[in-house]
Amino acid sequence: MKEKLIETNNGKIFYYTDILSSQDPTVVFLHGLSSNHTTWLNAAEILRKNNTNSIAPDLRGHGLSDKTKKRTLYSFSVFSDDIKKIIDNEGLSKIILVGYSYGGSIAIDFAIRYPEVMDGLILISANHVSPFKYRGINFLSPLAYYFLNALAFIFLWQKRKNYYYYRQGQSKGYWHSVWVGLNTMPLAVNFWMLSRMLLINFKNIISLIKAPTLIIRAEGDPFLTEAETKDIAKAIKNAKIIIPEHGSHFLASRSQNEIAEIIVGFVKGRFVAGEIDRK
């Protein structure tokens, strides 16, 4: 993929493109927390073989993109504005937005803010409210929120010239990926972003999404419940659920080929709203 960047008022955002033809659909991939664009390299290659353009940014705070330790720069609205600048820079008018985990929550925010550029939406392991809510422990969300922000304040002293650029797909397991992920970005930024997930609430506005939407949840996902998945699909009028037989939240990084094939099917129009597919 070709490396590019945009200059924003709050630092540089790097992104990677594989544009075959401006006449073909363009899929924009958003990775999860503590990751980078390499989450999507396999998927981008499969899309290329199917004549589909792709763009994958390193989200703010990740990869080569700006890592300024300023809490307000890590709101969903700022992430959405960064993505819109990339789309404008590429001269795109319609996109299919794919968001994974934390990137999926950003994708929800973007789809609500910029419906005019949305040709489709794919949410993978993505929450629309605090993950605690559907586990019956939402009363812990405010406590965890303030705890994580306190940790972020403690780690503001952290100074590094370089951060490890982690290539997804090389993980040796969950805890290894967590450890490596913490070395790819400032700890304060990581904790700020985690804290925002605890107070996230798109419940009353997610119905504003009108684009065809595919919701993918692993059968054994510990963070995204089947009840929440169904509520998201119910709120978005033109939505479909796919549930792969997989025991992890980490679908995009651990089931890359399967996810890519599902995305290709969506791009090619093999989509019937309202159905639930179990694979």
C-alpha cells in the first residue's frame, strides 16, 4: 500500500492506499486500539484481487500518526474529522467504512456525522454503548472511567522518541498482543481512549445511520454480547448480522481471510438486510 499523510491542525495523520480505479468502490478500514493499519494488509490484498480500492489509516495516537498527549484530541469527533480529511484528500464521494473494535465505535460516530459519503458500513466486534452495560455492571463504568483517567495523568511523564511499530498477525496470544500494544503508543493516550469506551452511548442516535450495515460478532466475543448486536441491528433499519464460529473478540486480526471474504461479499452486493448468518 502507498504511504501518504495529511496535515491537520493537531499533527500529521498517516494513511495507506491501494487505489486501482476511481470508478470502483473504496473501502476505508479502521483498526482497533493499540494497533495500526497492518491489521488490514491481508484484507487489502484480497480486495485488490477483487478490483476493490482500499484505504487504511494509522489512527491518531497509533502507528506513525500524531501522538500528542492532549486528552481532547482523542474524542470520537476528532477521529471522525481525521477520516473525513483523508476522504476529501483522496477526492472520494462514497465509501464503505469498515470499523473493528474501537475503530468500529469510531465508524458509528463517523456514519452519523457524515451520512452523505456513506455507501455502506461494516462493524466488526464494535460496541455502541459501554461494554459493561450488557453485562449488568454498568454502575462500574464511571468508576473505571475516572480510574483510567487517573492512570493517564500519572503516565503523562512518559517520554519516548520512538514507539514500536507492531505488525498485526504476528501476535503470540492475547497477553502478548496487549503487552506489545502498550509499547506502540503513549500509555496516557491508551488509557484516555479506553476510558472513553466506558461512557460511550450511541443508543439514541444510532438509528440515524441509513447506509446498508453489516454487523459481525464472534460467537464467543466477551465484550460484545449477542443482545447488544441484535439491538444495534434493530436500531439500524438496513442491517444484517453475521456470527462466525470464533471464540475471540479479535476477529480482524485472527480471522483475516474469513473477514476479508465477508467484506468482499458485502462490496459485491451479496447482502440481504434482516437476516442472521451463523458461519
